[in-house]
Amino acid sequence: MKRLLEFAAIAVLTVVASAPVLAQSNPVVGTWKLNLEKSKFNPGPAPKSLTRTVEAQGNGAKYTFDGISGDGTAIAYNFAISFDGKENPIMGSMPSGADTIAIKRTDANTFEATLTKAGKLISTSNVKVSLDGKVTTVTSKGTDKAGQPTTDVSVYDKQ
């Protein structure tokens, strides 16, 4: 009986100790706030606030965005992806109007994203998580709803 209890204790400790390692294997997991001072939005306007929450979900992640756009309207959208480059639906009010997103991991801390609406490319993004895991920089190029070119650099700080 004593050996059984020792084994159970070791098993529980192993699971608890491995949880941070599993979270670290996906550097995008966590709550991130947009750093407006370090971000650039061309042509703009910049959002007034934006929080990105990323939860591990199997081999992928669920992203949830909440904030206020530059014109004062609410930003609230989410999607779940598998980092396999396949399109996934976007639910909610994404500012660009995109209805699908595909994200592919290029290395441990870098991802490539493609956003489309009704099958038409809207933008591409390079997502880079810093080596210390504290900053994510998203560099996006595309077109706005009026068809004008956009170039945005969104810098997020991990909370």
C-alpha cells in the first residue's frame, strides 16, 4: 500500500511539474496587451485598446481578442487553429472583415498567418515571439475595406 501511495504521489508531481513545460512549448499561450507606444498602424487609426488571450487547445490554440477600435467600436473576435496552415473560421467582429485565418509555425517562435474574406486574400502576417517570451510582434501587410494598402506593426506585451 505504501508503494502504491508513493507511485501515486510521483505521478501527480510529474503531471504538475510538466504543465509549465507544456505551456512553454507554445510561446503564444497567455494574455497579451497591445503596446500602443511601440505599435504602428499605417494608414490608421490605431485601436484604442486590444487584449489577446491565447489558450492551448490540443496541438493548436484558441485566440480571443477584445478591445476598442480607433473609432470607438468594440473589437471582439476569436478563432481556433492548429498551426498547420489550414483555414479556420473567425467568429465575431474582426476589424479587417476577414472570415478565415490560416496559421503555420515556421520555427519555435515564428508563425505565418493568412487572412481571407470570401476566399480573397486580405492580409498576411509574420508573428514573432521574443526569445524571452515577453513580447510578440505581428507585422501585417494587406488591404483595408476600401482596397487601400495597409502595413501594421502590432507589439504585444505578455501580462
